[in-house]
Amino acid sequence: MATAACTPPMKPTSNGVFQGENPLDYALPLAILQICLVVVLTRVLAFLLRPLRQPRVIAEVIGGILLGPSALGRSKAFLNAVFPKHSLTVLDTLANIGLLFFLFLVGLELDLNSLQRTGKRALAIAIAGISLPFVVGIGTSVVLHNTIAKDVREAPFLVFMGVALSITALPVLARILAELKLLTTDIGRMAMSAAAVNDVAAWILLALAIALSGSGSPLVSLWVLLSGGGFIVFAALFLRPMLAWIARHSPEGEPGKEVYICATLSTVLAAGFVTDTIGIHALFGAFVVGIVFPKEGPFARVLIEKVEDLISGLFLPLYFVSSGLKTNVATISGGISWALLALVIFNACLGKIGGTIIASLTMKVPFREAITLGFLMNTKGLVELIVLNVGKDRKVLNDETFAIMVLMALFTTFITTPIVMGIYKPARQAAPYKHRKIERGDTDSELRVLACFHGSRNIPTLINLIESSRGTRRRGVTVYTMHLMELSERSSAIFMVHKARRNGLPFWNNKKDAAGSDLGGDQIIVAFQAYQQLSHVTVRPMTAISDLLTIHEDVVTSAQQKRVALIILPFHKTQQLDGSMKSIGHQYQQANQRVLLHAPCSVAILVDRGLGGFAQVSASEVSYSVVVLFFGGSDDREALAYGLRMAEHPGIAVTVLRFVSRSGGPSFVVGDGKVGILMDTDQRTNDENCISRLRERMSANAGALVKLEEKVVGGREEILSVIKEAGRCNLFLVGQRPPVMPLMARVECPELGPVGSYLGASNRSTASVLVIKQHDPFSMTEPLVEEVDEDYVVPDTPMAGGSNSHRL
């Protein structure tokens, strides 16, 4: 009697090629090769799809299909060498472990308390967006069951098809909304709220589908459901208090104790084991732990930072490859199969888009917004693939049905961004305003500033600069601080997205967590709030989360809507311990240049070298020396106007260095050591008037800490000598476009201008530099914001101290 030979299990590691062994015959080196191949392929595809503004999940699904039997997997040599059948167990195990922790993060970022505040319109859209496609999915399943899926069990097949067609991918939707600048609009808020309800409902339906897909009797399915419900109750009553205790014992500012992190992650694995034992799925347990985990406090953010990069960067793409290896597009052959694919895509769009549009119109949402919501809610993603993979593993979906459903999910998600971009462009509107620069006739009017920063490192200098600028006038300074955050592909981008919706543009930070602190004790917001309480400056914190290619639109739009006179941007280089300046990325420099191009007001770029040290200085201890370099021109006059405002602070001494050329004029150009007249008569007249007003002010206020020094220079070297002598100050104020040729042979940062580039270069000075460009209404390109009458503008934030009642 012949017996079949069993394939021996793979050993973990090899002895190396020099011992005559092939590393690809061993589990660890093969897994390493598979992970590297998957990561490289998916990242390349994501880069290629970037111009189409597609989320990375599209690249990962396509990458999985390409590596599977639909493309590269057609080569048996490739498939047997890189993805042999005996290695798929290891691959699937790694993929599911990564997926387990990823779904814990998804649950961690889904706040059930926010669902309780879901508006009636969003709730109605969510219910219609689930029920109608579920019914359509059941109808579609009947057609598929009678054609290509005759051998599968009917009841679980009906439920799986209904669930697959009714899902909306919350993380993918958030990414698309942020990409299209719709996240903080009314339509974005409704879409996110409806998708959050949809996400929870999808998991409930998935648990039902898994219970029904068991091979036992209906009584067994009932026991599975009841046990799953019991696990949820156990998690809410026992796991949540334990996790809350851990969260309370992880104070702000600390990295989190290793034992607490280990205990939490072990709890995730244990919960997965329990739900897998019950017969639902291990992923369900991890998701529930994430749901019940307390969102308050810093520990949730610590967990995300510890887990997300490894999981979402390396292990999660393996799940898409695992799905791709099961997807064989070649099984869709013949007219009937392709017609069924078209039917599934049509029904998926009909149910989801149609149900959302009907519900939206019923709730009096405008027609265009209703259509946009329909396409947004039709976004699929990871949960869709989870449903399909579970159905495939449990023999509910055969190969052909599985391939059809994967292609449907890919198609519906792919079309979302281009269609929404085509049919819906939210109007950026703001009322016109008068005070768009610091130099103004009405010197007693309020000064509004939009101060942008990238991280907590910029905060001390920014606060010290604000304190120095507050002046002593009856109507002082209102500062809008905007945290510029790059929208990344990391899962915590959703965490940032929720933060932006609550405290950013245009929704105001008025929510409190259980501890009474804003947004879980955000240190940056707390720093500005503490400063506001100790000063007479109104500070309004905001957050902008966008791709670096479009983040300038957030800055410009906010500046217009807040009617600010000055935008302060952080320089794209930061100072190192040795005094050198290191770039944080060329894209940040380009973002600054785009703001300069489109800004509706004056713009300043701050080269931060620690104004007042790297800590906030109290108002009574401010003691700075500020030097204004005045060559002439509108930008230098703006810098001088800002310097004179700073001079109102009792702790600040301002020195104005006015450069005068030996050739007979105060305005000049330096080149090859020669000096010559450059500026027109009007500019020179305005400069003389500005200096005359400065002298009058100095005469009227003999005790003011303002000095005017005229420096007669005849060339570049003499100018550099004067600047070096003044280099022991705390802050330089310079114009971006003074009538001076570059002071350096090579200008790497044209946005700083000829003088600012010299001062901003490494080791040129220890002083911070503020390079200011005055607003010129005649040089504006196509505006990003349409100016309309104030009566037609809906205010996006509370009025700042009542001052918005005047058109400034």
C-alpha cells in the first residue's frame, strides 16, 4: 500500500550558501525576502500613484495582486522560489499578527463617546448607507449563488455579501478627506461621523457573518454570538478599569513604563486568543480592546508611537500580499464572469451611493453635497479585505467570487478621489479687510498675527517673540498659532485628524477630556494657554494637517479668514548644538515659498536661534536687544514698523542701522564692490518720511529705548563689517527685498533675500533673524480665497475678544 510522503516542516535558519544550502529553503531568510519585496513594491506603487492622490491602501492591494497568480505569480519559478506553498503559513501568521495590532490601533482611535454626539443627519446617512447596500448585497448574492457560487452555503454567503457591500473604510476616508481639504468642512464632518457609525456596525455584522459561517448547527452559531457578547461585556466591566488604571499611572511627558506597555500588548494578544477560541476571529478581540481602552491622557499616544511604524510599515502590507496571493484575476473568464463583475460594482455603487444620496436629500443636504457624500461613503479599505479573507478561509467565497469582490473594492476606492475632486470644490470665502501689513496710519488698531510652527521646539522662541510684540496700545495683539503637521501614511494620522477636527481649522478647541484638560493635555496648547493667562495677548491655537504640497493653502486661507496683518513662518532649517543649521526637508522650504507667493498680508520667516534661550521668559524678565537693518524699500519699512512696535516693551532696546551709500543716496545696490542708485523716487520719498517719523518719535519719547545710527558704506565688505559689529544682539529684523545685491556668493534660500540669507547661514550669527516681506496688493497672483461681502461669510471660529465686529 503506497503512502504519501509528508513534506518536512521548514527549518528557521540556514547554514549559509557556503555550506551548500539555499537560504530560500528556510523560514526566516525567506520571510525577510518576502517582507523586503513587499515593502519595496508597495512603496514604489504608492509613489507612482501619488499624482493621482490615491491612498496607500490602493498601492498595497495592487501590489498584492501583482505578486499573486494574477501577474508575477503566473511564473511558477517565481512563485515556488519566493512564495512557495509551505511558506504561506508563516506569511499568513506574520500578516495576521500585524493585522491584530493594527486593528487594536484602529479601535484605539475610534472614540465611542463621539458616536453619542453624532448628529441626526450623520446618523440617518449612516443607517441608510448600511441598510440599502446590505439589501442590495443580499440580492446580488442570489445572482452569484445561482451562477458561479453554487457550491457554497447560502445563508452565510448572503450575510457576507451584504456586509462586503455596506462597509465604509474610516481610515481611508479620513485620508481622502484630508487630501482634498474637506476634513474640516460640514461635508467632511458628516462623512466622518457617518463612517464611524458604519465602522462599528460593520464589525457587528462581521461577527454575525462569522458566527453563521461555522460548520455546526444553528445552535452553535447562537452560542458563538452569545459568547462574543459576553466577551464584550467582560471587556467593558473588567478590562476597561484595568486599562484605565494603567493609563492613569502614565503621566504626561514620560515615555511610558515598559511593564505597562508590555501588559497592554499582551492583553491584546490574549483577547485575540479568547475570541478565536470562541469562534469569531482573533482580530475581533484586538479591536474590542482598542475600543474600550481609555482615550484620555498620554498613554494612548505612547502606545500608538510604539506600535504603529513597525506594524503599518512592515507587517500590514503582508496582509495585502496574503490577499493578493489568493486573488487570481484569471478566474474571471468569459462573458458571464465579467458581466457579474460589472453587476457587483454597479450594485455596490447603487446601494452605497444611492442610499446615502436619498438619506442626505431627505435631511435637506444640497444635491451636490449629497452626491459627494455618496461617493465618499463608497470608499472601501482594510475591513473590506478582512471580510473577504475570512469568507475565503471559511469556504463561503470561492476563488472567482473572491477575485470579483477584491476588484470591486479596488475600483470603488480608486474612483473616489478623482470623482469628488471633479464634482465638489468647496468655496474658500472671506470678507475683505483693511489692515494687511504692520506699517499703517492707524497705529492704535489691533495687530493680528498668524504664527506657524512645526513642533514644540519652536514654542519658546515663538512665545518670546509674541511677548516682545504685544506693545502697550489699548487694542493690542491677537495671535492665531497654527501647528503645521504633515499628513503622513501612518495610522496615527487618523489620531491627528480627529485632533484637527476638534481644535483646528475651522473647529475650535472647546472640548475637554475627563481630566479637564484640552485634547488630552496637549502640551503645545497648554503652553499657549498658560502664556495667555499671564499676559494681555489673545492666543488662539489651531492645527493644520495637510500634505506638504498643499499645506500653504491652509495657512493662506486661515490668514484671510482671520484677517491677520502678518504671517510668521518657521525657517526650514533648525540650529544644531554646534551652531550649524540643518534642513528638515526641502518640501518645508517650498511650502514657505508658496505662502510668500499667495499670502494676503505681510509674511515673516523666523530663523530660530533661541530668542531668550530655549525656554519661555516671563514678561518682567524680558531683556532683548533688537537690531533693524534699514537699506530702504517697502520690506525694510515693514521691518522698521515691527521693530518700533517691539520698542514699546520696556525690556527691549531697538537699534536702527540705516545704511547710506557714499555715492549720495540712502538706497543702493552692491555689486563687485561698487555702489549705485537703484530705487525710484517714490520709494526714496517714503523711506525719508519713515525715517523722519522715527526721529520725531525719538524726540517725543526721550526715554524710549530706540536708537538710530547711520552707517555710510561703500561696498559689500563695509556692510558685512557693520552687520558683524551688531551681531551680539538677540534678534535681527530685516526686509526680504532691500535694494542690495546678495552678500554671499551663493544664495541657497531666496525666500530670505540678500541680507537674510547671509544672517541665516550657519555660524554667521548667534542671533535669531526675522525676515519680513511687506504685502503688495499689486503683486498678488491668483488668490486662493474669494473675497465676498461679510454678510455671506459664516464665521468659522469664535470672535477674538469681540474684535471681529470691526472690519479691520
